[in-house]
Amino acid sequence: MEDKLTNNRTNLLKNARRIVIKAGSGILTGDNGFNSTIINSLTNDICDLRSRGFEIILVSSGAIAAGMKKMGYEKKPDGISEKQAMAAIGQSRLMMAYEKAFGRHGVTVAQILITRDDLNNRRRYLNARNTIFTLLSWGIIPIINENDTVVIDEIKFGDNDNLSAMVANMTESNLLAILTDIDGLYDDDPRTNKNAKLIPLINKISSSHFQSATSVPGALGTGGMASKIAAARKATLKGIPVIITNGYTKNIIRKIMKGEETGTLFLPQTKAVCGRKHWIAFTRAIKGKIIIDDGAVKALIKNGKSLLPSGVIGVSGRFNRGDSVQIVDRNGNETAVGMVDYSSSELDIIKGLNSRKIEEMLGFKHNDEIIHRDNLLITSGQDGDETCQ
Ligand code: GLU
């Protein structure tokens, strides 16, 4: 079993050249500020890989945590503007720590702060991408964080796990390594269940993986394991393997690249989801929810159909035509994500009705479908078999 896993990893990583490493706040922060042991070990590994021709992009959390340490806060403040203020205080300290650590190796780093809005906008997306590629071609390590001080909730990535998956996709990287404070994904929460077992390999992410993960982060983190699995799904659906592992392990990056068995490896999906559907489901902010009946679930999952108003039983949140929304079954399980053709208030009027009634009820009709199949990504069960028309 071990050998097979190790082979699996070695094969997978054989041709990896560009790697995104995400380091979480929990591992980067120590009692008196930054955890210099971790930062130095990470820096050593990154510089080692860089000298062997790898291109490394670091997505680093830790700004809010560093701000908290500076200001003597034990707990994250609740208010958004306080968190943003903490990030403003901590971000420069974070970069200073990296400047120092990488400086010892004579390696230059560059700070990139982005928001989800930047990736939604094609021109800004391309600008960010070109800048990263230029830095890499100069041998510089881009260090990316969310631009916490300017974002409001609905345009936030929310957590850097999500951001790191988007960066991996944007830069067509060959591996995403998420470094956290536990060994990987367990079949239960290891903080509460001593018998929980680490899952070394995941072929395909399913809803049971989300169920065994907790969304409760450590004191300094944001997303918990659930957001890491969501990030893994985003990246693997684009054909990028993901490793979630313990960032406290010495020389963890070197170990990963040697194919050593560590953490949980999520295999890339061979039939990657096409870019447009991926963008609809994973890059854009999700603005609301459409609840559908069992017949509609079957029509979407089994029969490859579009979503019609007749299958809609409820709407939650406020959204406009063209927004991305989540489609859930009666029990709240996600079935799909799609770009909707009617606003939430219009949907409230036409839900449950035959498409023939749309015009009569609204006085106009965009389409028979609420969400056309071309704008819909099925996210429950069957991954990566969605082609773009
Ligand atoms: N951007 C946040 C920070 O630097 C981190 C978000 C996260 O923990 O995922 O503190």
C-alpha cells in the first residue's frame, strides 16, 4: 500500500515545475509574533526548490494574526473594520519577516494583494497573471495574500485556501500544497475523536469528505478543513493535484517533492471541468440559493438537463440575473452551481410553474430555463464530466 502510494506521488510530481504553497496563520504565528522556525524552514525549502529550477508561488496568511500579536489581542476581533485594521498592521510585518528570511538566501520576494473582484475582471485577472509570470521569470518569489483592508464580505475570497486554489488555476500550476496545523484530512475531527484516521489518498472528493471535515478553524485561522477540501475540489477539477499536510513537519516541502508520504493527496480529475463552468462555479461570488425538488435533482444529475422553474421550491438570498447561485436539494445538499437567468424576486413569482407561464406572470421571458445546462456545473457526485458547448 505504502509503495503504491509513494509511486503514485512520485509519478504525479515528476513533471511538476510550478508550485503554489499555501501557509496558514496557525503555523506562521508563534507566541511572540511569527514562528521563525517555520518561516525559516519554509524559506529554506522554497529556496532549495527554486535553485533546482522550480517556480514557487507562496500564498501566505498571517496578516491579521500578526496585527493581533502587535496589538496584544488574544482573540480575533468580531468587527470587519477591526479585522481589516489588524490586517493593515500585520501585512507589512508579515512581508518584513519574509524579506528577512529570503534575504539570507539572496532571494527577492514580491508582495501581491488581490481581491476576488480582481479575478472576476478579465483585464485585472490577466494583469495579475502576467505580473506573477514576470516575477517568476526573474527568479522572484511572489507572496500573495487577500487585500483584506479593502474587501467587503460579499467580494471576499473568505479564506486563503480558496485564494490559493484560484491562484493555482490562474497560474496553471502543477501542484497546490496547503500547509496547516494538522496532518491532513481525517475521517473524523481529530481534535475531538482520538480514533480518527488520516486519509492518505483521495481519488475523487465526495460529499462524505465534506461531512467528515469541520469548518471550525483554529484560533488564528479562517476556514478549517472544510474550506481546504473546497479548495482541493476547485484545483483538482482543473487537473491540479493538491496535498493538505502539516506545516510543522520539518522540511515538509522537500518531503512532498520527493514523493514522501505525507498528509492527504487529492488526485487531479482527468476530465477537467471547462474554464467557463469553473469560472461560474468557483471564481465568482455565490449570491444566493435555489432549492429544488427531487425530480429536478434527478433531471440535473442523471439526465443532464437544464433547470426549469417547475422544479424550484424555494429561493434564498437576493440575486440578479447573471449572478452565480448555489442549487441545493430539500435537505440543503449542494447539487450544482450555475449562472441564473432570473433574479431572486422574479424566481419567487415563477417558482413551481411550467415555463409556459413565465411570460404571463412576469410580462416577459428571457428563457424557458432558469439556468441553462451550459451555465451549470453539477457539483454533487459526478465531477469533471461537464463539457462546454
Ligand atoms: N488574509 C488573512 C490574513 O492574512 C488570512 C485568511 C485565512 O486565514 O485564510 O490574515
